[in-house]
Amino acid sequence: MEFANVAEFRQNASSVFSRLGQAGEIVILRNGRPVGMLVAADASTLDALRVATQRARSQLAVERIRDASKRGGRDRVSMTAIDQLVRKARKGSRTPKR
């Protein structure tokens, strides 16, 4: 895995893109911390890479939600309790009939 800092990218983007062609991916750093990643693509792989990236981001979001649930103790709620909460919320959100 290769790295490039933001200043290098700004000053010499063509060099970074040349390296990208060889490395396949380059992590962009700001103050030594990753802020993004460049991934080599061409017309035949662009859509597949976009879909794969979206899936990976979705998986990371689900993992963060699960971790937050565990930290909050909500991972032990039974399905019966969840169903009751959903019914209660749905019942409360109904608009009165005229």
C-alpha cells in the first residue's frame, strides 16, 4: 500500500497518478492521518468498483450501528420487545379519523 500526503498531491498530482497506475491504490494522508483513498480504475472496472465501495461503506455503517447498540445495552432486547415497541410507535403515529 502506498501513501501520499495532501501537499504532495496538490503540488504534483501527475506523479501521484503515475504511482497509482503501478500501485493500484494510494492512501491520501493529512497530518499523518488517512482522509481518502485513490483506487485505479478504467472504463471497464469503474462501475464494479463503485458498487463494491458502496457495499463496503454500508457494511462499515452496519458494524458501527451494532457496536453502538452493544455499548448501549440494546443488543439484548428480545424480538417480542422490539415488536411491541414497533406496534406502540405505529399506533401513536396514526392520525385520528374524521
